[in-house]
Amino acid sequence: MIPLKKIDIFNQLQSEILKLQGFKSASQMALGAGLGVIEKAFPNATFPLGAIHEFISQESEDVAATRGFLAGLLASLMRNDGTAIWISSQRTIFPPALKNFGLSPDRFLFLDLSKERDVLWAMEEALKCAALTTVIGEMREISFTASRRLQLAVEQSKVTGFILRNNAARLGTTACVSRWKVSSLPSEAVDGLPGIGFPQWRVELQRVRNGQPGVWNLQWRKNCLVHISGYDQASSIAYPAKQAG
Amino acid sequence: MDKRFVSIWFRYFATDWFSLRQPELKKRPLVLRMPSHGRMIVTAINAEAERNGLKRGMVLADARALVPALEVLDDEPDKISRVLTKLGEWCIRFTPFVALDSTDGLFFDATGCAHLWGSEEKYLSDIIQKIMARGYSVKAAMADTPGAAWAIARYEKKSGVTPPGQHIDALLPLPPQALRLEQETVERLHKLGLHQIKQFIRLPRTAMRKRFGPPFLQQLDKAIGQEMEMLEPIQPVEPYQERLPCLEPIVTAVSIEMALKQLLEKLCLRLQQEQKGLRTAVLKGYRVDGKIEQISIATSRPSHHVPHLFKLFEIKISSMEPALGIELFVLEAPKVEDHLPQQEKMWEAVGGLNDLRLSELVDRLANKIGADRIHRYLPAEHHWPERSYQSTDSLQKEPDADWRTDVIRPVQLLPSPLRIEVTAPIPDYPPLLFRHNGKVHSIVKADGPERIEQEWWLQQGQHRDYYRVEDEEGHRYWLFRLGHYHEETYTWFLHGYFA
């Protein structure tokens, strides 16, 4: 019998541990989240579904960028028949805008709660419901215990949860599988045309369990996320043509 | 045993009901009106109006001419018939068989009931007294057939019992309309000089059939008892209610849960058998000290699923205060709807919005945080951004229109537009820079304007010229200018953030 190399043993053990932790291998999970290069950062090169992801942002502009990136992600997650619940204490998302990202806004339920504690409770309840595809919760702070509770809820139901944290005072450890930060980049003009082009974001995967963190520039183009290596800062203002008469 | 029937005639049922609600109308002439063929027709009158010579079927204007101080109300036939059915249900105390008789009467099958009151006279006078006490003027008669009882109740001067076997004699002096004939037949009988039943009851049947048609003979046979009359009894719906008396007063939450589970199982079994589901349910706990503790739930679609309903109640059990103990539990379902079993699925897939698990989740959430906090939106066909979507409380309702994809809308829309200061070069051009929260944003790229006019039929105001702009840091905003540039009053606003 040929003795296994050390690296092979490591790999084998690693994949067994991943299996125990609930990460499925790429072949089992046919659904790609449409992330392209980013998926390589995750264990087994698969975007983990049935887990909690955390997004952090600081300013209103970043919040919008985060919503945009998330909507792009959800588009491939929800496909046509998925349903989602969006829980927040101060909702700013504009439902009709979701259509621009290929989502059906009528497949969303929006919960507007007054207290963050209720948001957590509602999110945990919703994450236990296997009929949902995804649950999005907006909250400022979350403790490790609370995030652990959410993680335990999704392990049963296989629902994917997203926590959007804006202006968090303390970014402590959480039980989420990943932590993202999205900020907006200048848009890219279409074929040098004036005006605003495709929206672009700088997506930082700050932490990922059993994976490789990284930073990417992404563009939302023709209903999918496209990875771009660099960008040129074309500056132009679309002036409307002076109308005759 | 020979059959006995009681016919009850409410002379002024509709007007009595209105005067019960407004007692001051009792002493005044009152009529109810309803539009018919472009005129207002009197459909019901009260005793006072009848004394003044008014009749049903008159044109309201004529009635007003006769009695200038006439009180007029709109008739509500549906409501009145519901009230009559309710009264019929109440009358089940006199006999198990109560039937409705058009819109102003009731039939009782009183066979074998009267001896409980001592005699038929006492029985009938008790009925009349009890109904009069409820505020309705009433005439009643008891006879061997429903038809005879009907005729005697309406065309004899006084209410009374016709002894068994004598109903034909009692019918003889009555006019032909007492046989519930068509108006046309009655007129023809009068024209022929047949003003009383005794004048034609002994005529040969073949001749009568030839002259007045088979329905006439049928009605006559019904009155004299040659033909059975079919009556449809009122069947009151048994309330969806379960009771659980306890031997020992109950004080702990665990025992309340056990009691609730037992009640739910009984109630849901009945609902399931009748293919119904409850929409609201109330659990009442009767305490030893006489107070009643109650908790209630509501569901978004009819349900008879015990674990789900139990979960809804479970959250609220802690709000029940047993104090010294609860000795009786009553579970009621005031609102029950049809719940037809759906075909079971071959495999359990993520079922989208129709999934039962989703509606159960919504129930649980609504139960705790309130149904008004849960929103689902459908597109509304309005250009004005704030009105471009509408809230719906149904999970299943499909959008009637498509969501718009031809316009780009910001991911985040501010609840109300924020006033900003801008520097804009010339009319119709996007601003060069704007100041927001003390920070100056200089604009690098822009699209627009997209003019959205105010919908004048909904709201007055100025139009908005929207611009999509991007500043030097790559942040994208939705700005608009309210009003025309050349007017002195125009202002700029920030309305949203693009992704």
C-alpha cells in the first residue's frame, strides 16, 4: 500500500470536516450563485447556501450598494419560484427597484418592526420556515449568541439568511459563515456613451469560514454579476440635446 | 297522530324592526321605500300609516301627498330576511320544526308540542305573547294544514285555534285570496261573484281545473289537506364551540396547554369533517372568582391544523392570569370558512407563495407583531414613484400588471425627499454639485431629466424633473427639481440612492 502524502491526508481530512460542518461539495450543489470568481473563495468553491451571511456598511451610499449587490445575488438564488422575507426596523428598500435586478418584488414579504429585538425574533422564526428561499434582516448590532441561534435555525431548514448591518458600533465575532463589505465604484459607461453606465461595486469578502478572503471589483451588467479587473474613470455628463423650438 | 300547524303572520315586520331601533318612529306613520322602474315604491308600512289609508305598492309621492308628515326609510330586504331567519331560529323553543313563510311569516309544525303547554290555546297564546314581547305585532292561527292556518291567521279577525278536523269549516267564509292564489285568479273569482270560499269549494273539480288551471286546485287541496305541503325547516348552524370543565381549578401554564390541545383536537375534528377551517378563534378561561380570561388568534387562511393553531395560541398563553384557578375552558371559532382539502403533492418542494408553511409562518408573525406590519407589494400603474406600488394583504393575489423594467429606479428611496442645495448651470441641465449633510458632492456623470408629472386627479402639485447623478466617489443619487426652472419657486431634492 502506497503511503499517502501528508498533503493528501490534509485534504482528505479537510473535506471530511467540511462535510461535517454542513458544506456540500460542488457536485451536490448544482446551483451556482452566479458569483464567478468569488465562488473560489468559498470552501469547495461553492457559495454556501443554508447559512448566514453578514454584510456591513457605514454610509447610506454604501447601504444602497450593498442592497444592489445583494439583489444581484438573490436573483440567482430565488430564480422564479423562490420567496423571501425582508425584515427591518427602518425600511428604505424601494420594492419596484428590485425588478431592475431580475427579482419579482411581489415574491417578497416586507416586515417593518419597531424594535431590533423583534427583528431578531422574526428573523429566527422566518429562518425556521423551509418554504422560504431566503431571509434578509436589517439590524445594527448582533451578539455572537444571537447569530449562533440564527445559524442553528438555518441548519435545519436550509434557508439562506443575510444580515445587513449598517453603522454597527462594534464588529465582534459572529457565527456567520462570511462577512462582506460592499462599496460603490464609479460606473462604467456603455461603449463610451455619456451618462451613467453599469453600476460597479468593490466587494470585499472580509471573513469567510474555511475559505480565502479577497477583494473584487464587480459590475452589474445584463442581469448578472461580471468580474472586472480594473476600471477607467470616464468622466462625462450627459447633457440633454437642446430641443428645437 | 294528526298533524297540527301554526302560521304566524308578522303584520308589520319590517317597520316593526325599524321602530325597534328607533322607538320614536312607533307613533308616527312610517313607510319603507325601494326604487322600482324609476319610481320609489312603498314596500312596507306600519300600523299608523295603514290607519292613514296607505297601502303597500303605492308610489311614494302619492303616499306623501296623503300623509305629509310621513317618515320614510330605505328598505333593506336582505337584512329583514336575516332578521326573520334569526327570529325563526329563536322560535325553535316552541317546536323543533320552524319554516320561513315568504318574507313576513313563519310556519310551525306543532304536532305533539301543544300538550307541553297544557292545551293548544295556551300554546298559541304563549307564542303570541312571547313574540309580542320582542316588539313585533303578530297574528297566529293553528289548524290541521299549513294552508288553512295561513288563511285563518291573515283573514280571520282574531288569532285562534281551529280544533282538529274543523279547518274546512273555518275556511268557508274566507275570501278566495286566503288560498294563496295568484292575483289574476283572485280577480277572476271576484268577477264571477265568488267572494267566499264556500261558494266554489263544492264545484266540480274538472270545471274548476278548466277555468282556473291546475295551480288553483293545488292550492285548494293544500288548504283542505288533500295534498301535502312541503315546508323547509330552518336548521340553525351549531356554533363552533368546545367546552372543557375541569375537576380541579387549573393554575399552571402546562395544564392550560393541555386543555387547549384537547379542545383544539375536538374542534378541528369537527371542522375537518365539515370541510371548514377557522379564521379566528377565542379561548376563554372562566376563573373561580368569576372573571373571564381570554386570548384570541387569527389566521390568514382557513385552517384546521392542530399543531399550527396550537403554536399561535402558545405565544399568548402567558398572558392568561389563572389567579386562583380556571374551572372551565371554552374554545370558540366565531369566523369559519370553507376549507376544501387540496390534492396532496407527490413531493414537498419549495412551494412559493402558495406554500402552507409560509402562510402558517405569516400567521405566527402576525400573531405576535400585528398583521399591519407585514407587507406584500403589487405593482400599481402610476408613474409617481411613491404611488408605483400598492400594499396587499393577500399572499396569493397575482399582480394585474407587470413591474416596470423600462425605467431605472433607486434601490433605496427616502421616505420623504430631502431638500438639498445645488449649483446648476442652465435650465434642463443636471446640477454641477450639490450639498447634502454638510458635504459637497461634485457630479461627474448624470442622466436625465426624466419628467414625472403630478397626477392631478389624485393630488395637486408641481411636476418633478428627475436626474440620476454620480459623484466623484462613485456614489449614485436620484435628485429631482420640483417645478419649472424659470419659476422663482423651484427647489431641488434628494430622493434616493442607486446601487
